[in-house]
Amino acid sequence: MKSGQNFGPYKILYPISQGGMAQVDLVQKGFGQHMTKLLALKRILPQFSENNDFKLLFESEARVLLQFNHPNLTQFYDFGLVDNQLYIAMEFIAGRNLKQLAQELNKKNLQLPIDITLYIGIEIAEGLSYAHNMKNWHGENLNLIHRDVSPHNIMIGFDGLVKLIDFGISKNEFRSDFTETGSIRGKFGYMSPEQLEGEMIGQQSDLYSLGIVLWELMTNKKLFTSETNWTGKVPQWSDIGFDGAPLIEESLRLALHKDPQLRYSNAEQMKNQLQSCLKLINPLMGKSQFYQWIQENLFELEKADRKKQLECIRNIDEQEQCLAIDDQGSQSKVAKSQIPQSQSNPSQNINLDLKNGKTISSPPDKIKWTQKIKIQMRDSKQRSVA
């Protein structure tokens, strides 16, 4: 859909991203003066929206997502069907994902500091802990697993918030890890060994993926580049020429153990260990320090984004004003054609020429003058009769 078009109660501003399953756009809800804050709208592509089994799966999953209420997870607001296309509306996170952030820093010959990386890992582990422990209305654990914890799905907001996004391919106890065609969902470079093998996966699979993300951010090297050369063997930092604190290396290696049973038992345990590492290298690192770092390194990007959004909204407003003027002009032309000439133009009135059967328009002054002559003639006749 084009910028400015409506999709149900949402107005499309501009596209954010598109994948194999869905299109994500920046939108505003409502119209005119009733516009609300910016949202991200994920529209499922038609080939999936038309599948009845997928519709049922999407609806059940969306109902779970709408229950999310955690600062490190995307907030979801609404879902439904418009013109036979499924959609889900979520908060718009103004910022960059970790992959984009790393690329921006590389342009400046910079790298994410170790304490910043650890802080991001702690925040994501906090979000995973919340999701992994979510329960249904009966108090039963939903066994949610993200399955795609990767730099693409970790957002760093300009406001300093760290969020894990795209639970849209999450797995609960009612789902299979494979699609109908047998393909595995997720990114090969960040999958756990059991996920790659198509085995049953648990919470430890997400922790393994998070371990890969943190390992790569710290070393500035890829750990596993593809499905074909994945070995599960994690090199020692000394072997790749990286000089890092032994405690941090051992903490990550625990998350990256090939056997799920030998990893952290849950996200909370991994978060606590990462906090111990952070206290070792920078005990003052917290939300305020992280936000300061964001402002120092992402301020120009934030300004560019805000400018783009304001320009887009202004252009759409101008288009709507032009359309409104055109509509009013069309309506006034129609209305004018339906109103008698005497009402549509008050400067003229109607005279009826009975002799020739014609309607004649005359200015008001001429009508008054004619009426005055008629009255004088009538008075003159009355006097002559008397």
C-alpha cells in the first residue's frame, strides 16, 4: 500500500521492512484530528492470510502476544482482518536493531563497548525470563520460546530501552518447530544445535542464541556463518586474538554448551551471571549511563528519523487538505446546480415575462424601480376614476 492510504482504522505512513511472511509499516491510528501515536503494523502476506489453518494459528498466537506487558518486549495492541488480510498492531520502537547499530559503529571504526554489550544482554535475558514464564488464564505455563533471538530482532531505542521484537514465530506447546514444508524457522547463524537438528527445543535454545549474539558483539567476529559450516565448537578467545575477561568468556561458554542440559537452566540465571560480569568491569553501568551512550552515538540517526516521519506526516496532511478542498468544491458545484438561480446568486431576482413565457433575471435595483413605476401608474388611474 502507498503512503497515505488507509488500512482499516490505520493510515499507512511508510514501509519499515518486509520479510517472507509479512510487511511492516509505520502507521497512525485514526484520521484527521483524531490521530493517535505512531504504531508498527504487521500485515501478513495474502498467501498466508488466505490459509484457514494459518488464520487459526495466528489468532491464538496474537491473543497471547496481547498479554505481553514488559519493558524489554514489544507491546502489542490490536489484531484482526481487513480485506481478507491478517494484521497485528504493535508499538513502534524508534531506534535501530543491533545489526544496524553495529554497522553504523563500523562506519566510524567503532565497536560496542563490553559494558554496553553486557547491559544489552541483561535486558534481553530479563525479557526472555518474562516470556518463558508466562502462564495462561488457568495458571498453566505457555512454554513460549522465541526461536529467533538474533541481532535483527533486538532493538535499541533512542529512549534507551532495549527490546526483543518479533515473537511472531514463537513456539508454544501447541506448535511444531517445523512449517508444513519441513523448513525450520529462524536464522541458521543463531540457532541452537537442537533447533538445527529439528529436535524438541526448550528455553535453553533461546539462551544459546543470545550467547551467540553477545559473543559476536564482543569479539566483532561471526561465530557460525551458515548451516553448512556449523560445528557447534566455540573457539577460545585467545585463539582468535581477543583479550577479554575470563569470567565473561566462561559465562558465554556456559550459554553456548552443545548439550542443553549443561547450559543455564533458565534466563534468570543467565541474567544474574551477566550482571556479575558487568559489576566486574563497570559497576556504575545502568539505565542512565546506557541512555547517555545512546545520545552520544545515535543522536544524529534519531534526528534523521524524526525529520523523515514529520515530512511524511506533513505530506499526507497536505494531500488530505487538497482532497478535502476538492471534495468541498465538487459538493458546492453540485449543490449550486440544484439551487434555484435566485438563491444561488443573491444579486439577481426573477421576473416573469408572461407575454413571451420567459424567465428574466433582473438586478434588485431594477426590480425596485419597476415596482415603483407600477405603483405610481396604479395611483394615477385611481385618481382619474375618482
